[in-house]
Amino acid sequence: MSAARSSMPSPPPSHVARTSACEMRGSLMRQRMLLGLIGANIMGSLSPALFADAFAAAGIEGFYHLIDVDRLREKRLPKLLDAIKAAGFAGANIT
């Protein structure tokens, strides 16, 4: 066995990993998750309803926002994406 392998710590017991996973899941469930859809003429999208069901099933307080950019000039898209990040969105789909 090489010296590098012999000095590696042993993995934690399985109950430690499970506790950590449970704690992380509990932490996620206490947080709000902001997601969105960016695009033109999207106000009829079914995505908000689909995500509402998924959030409810997962026990997550989540919101899926429609961001309609009918009149947004293409050069302003980077500023919109910066604003979404600053607002705390976990992600957004662009169509």
C-alpha cells in the first residue's frame, strides 16, 4: 500500500452521511426556491403550474416566475440575467 493511501482517513460511518443528507434536505425545505422562464409571449406557459406541483410534492416552498421579454432589446439580456442572479433565482429557462 502506498504512503498516500495509508494516510487517507477512513470514510465516516453510514449514519453520519444519512444525518448530513437529512439535515441538508431539511435546510432546503425551509428555503424558498426561485426559478423562472424567460422568453417572449410566454404568459400562457404551463410551467408555473407544473413547477408548483413539483415543489409541493418535494415539500419545497418554491416559486416559478414568468419573465416575458416581448419588448426587451437583445443587448439588455445580460443585465436581465444579472438581475435574476441578484434576486436570488436558483435558475431560469430561456425560450
